[in-house]
Amino acid sequence: MSGFIPYGHQQILAEDVEAVVRVLRSDFLTQGPVVPAFESAIASHCGVAHAVAVNSATSALHIACLALGVGPGDRVWTSPITFVASANCALYCGATVDFVDVAPDTGNLCVAQLEQRLVQAQRAGQLPKVVIPVHLCGRSCDMKAIRALSQRFGFSIIEDASHAIGAHYDDQPVGNCRYSDITVFSFHPVKIITTAEGGVAVTADPAIAERMARLRSHGITRDPAMMTGEPDGPWYYQQVELGFNYRMTEMQAALGLSQMDRLETFIAARHRISRRYDELLAGLPLERPPNDVSGSRSALHLYPVRLNRDQDRRRVFETLRSGQIGVNVHYIPVYLQPFYAKQGFEPGYCPSAEAYYRRTISLPMFPGLSDDDQTRVIDILKGAVT
Ligand SMILES: *Cc1c(COP(=O)(O)O)cnc(C)c1O
């Protein structure tokens, strides 16, 4: 790629195009065989029993909350260093949302903070129903510790693994749900694999999977066991609750299935790019992302560098942008958004999140980033910080 270098970009090969075109020429554009095939591929990759594919990770987070019984009067907690969707899902259900500060080095939910807040919440009788840890940049949170807290304080866990398909935790694929109730992945084009728009919720629990599948399609069931009374006939279905049209199309699933064949290649390419950044940025006045801890493998969705405190982040950012480098910032703490400020959150609420935000810049990171383009990124960054 010449000219502008984005921070993330999909890789589409001829085989992806052919897979989508095959579906376009087939009988089913939606509700055919390819979505279930894609779901099986995801479930088998994760080593989990059930996968429910939907039209976005945002939708997946929504039906995940509903399937765990989140409703008015309930509390959901998440990380402030995330995309707004991780928090909005609680509000869609009529619940309230709160934010737990992050660890300063990884930007992931801080387990010590979480524990402290849970102890306080228990005293006040205000424990959360669900906690949503976010695997920032594709690095898993400390799920064993969060699981232990969930058992002690009685909340459910949804992993927002939008960045993290292909990541490992505890030497196992993220998404196996050993330490959570549900895990959600996003397939937006900047993420690890893409379906254009799309997402999936995986779970080991058959009842949760069934509920999410029903909510994905209007709350309708064709299972006589779920119906009130006897079916009127073979055509019969019943709407048993209020659901949505969150279905994924067959074209999206075909693209996703084709992309899943290259998941390992994508992760390997991201690790190669990350190692090259690590080498070539050594010695600059900035912090590189922390390395993987034993048993874990980041999916490396993002490569954020954190500038030293005396650097002017805005000037460095603008220098990179004028050099046609599509750097970005992940993320503005969610509660600083005007919409959340209106709910009573004030600056200073999560000091580590705000410190993380003030210094961070995401460098280009995607499998198709060439060595030459990466060198250009590094050269401009060097010029800007030294
Ligand atoms: C991208 C993203 C989402 C939303 O994903 P969509 O598929 O675009 O709805 C949610 N959470 C995080 C952390 C994300 O990065």
C-alpha cells in the first residue's frame, strides 16, 4: 500500500471473493447453510459448544446481556478504555453501567480495583449482575482472577473479545468460556478477521445459546417444547419474547468462513510486525506494549505506544497524520463522552484510564503492512519524538 497507511485494514484475497460470490449465486442469501457452518468453525476454533453469529459485536453484547437476565434495576460494570459498545449494551437493557479503572501498563480491567469496588458494592447492596472485561488490543484480561471474584460476589461475565479472536489465555483459545459465561468477537474490517459488519457470541451453556439465538430473530421459536399450548400445524411458530433482527447474512458468513482459514496466518503476521516495531522502536522515549505473559498470546489487534509524559501527544499525532500515517487513539475513556457525562460521570473518575488515554497512540498494525511502510511509520515517529 502506498500513500496513506491506515491503522488497521482487512486482507481480502481471491478465495474470499469467490466464497462470497458462490453464496450470491446460491439459493440462500440469508438463513441458509453458511451461517451455521461459520458458527461451527468459530465454536471449533474456540473449543466451545455453541456460537451464535449476528450482524455486529454490538448486537452480540446486547443479546448476551439479555440472555444473562440484565434488565432495569441491574448494574453492569466494564472498563473505561474500550469502544462505547461495551457499555451501551447495558443501557439497551435498561440497566445502569459503571466503570472500573484499568491497569496502567496493559489498559485492561485492573483486578485489584475490581475487587476493591466489589467489596464496597457488597456493603452498599449494589453488586453488579454482569462484569464485561475487555481484552484490549487482543491481550486477554486475567480471567482466572476475574472468575474467582465472580464466584465470590455472584456476578456473570461477558468477555468483550472484539479484539481477540486467535488470542490465547492459559494456553487455550480465548472464547472457550472456561472463565466466563459468554465471549463476544467482532468482525468489523479493522478487527482480526472480517465479515464486513458482524459478530458472534459463544457460550458453553446450551440454554444461554438458545436464548441468544431466539433474541437474534424476533424472539420467535419453532420448538413445540417452548410454546404455550400445542402448535396449530407444521407452519406454526410463536413469538415468546421481544427479540430483534440481528441476523448475519450468508454472504457475511461465507466471508468469515473463508477468513477463518487464515486466522493463524493473520496472527503470525501481526506478531512479526509487532516484533519489528519492538526492535526498531527500542531506545525511543516511549513505552512499547508489554510482552505476552506465559500461557498467553495476544491477537495484536492494535500496537499502541505510550509517549513519555514530557512529549506533546497532539503534536506527535499531527506529525504522523501529516506524514500520511493513519494513527489513531484507543480509547477515549467512555465515561468522558458527553452522553455518559450526562449520566453523572466526571473527569478524574478513573485516573489510570485517563493517564493511559492521554499518552497513547496506536500505530498501523495489520497483516498487509509492508516492511517499507512500517519503516516509514517508524522514521516519522522517530523524527516526531526525538
Ligand atoms: C469493535 C468493537 C466493538 C463493536 O464491534 P462491532 O462489530 O463494530 O459492533 C465492541 N467492543 C470493542 C472493544 C470493539 O473494539
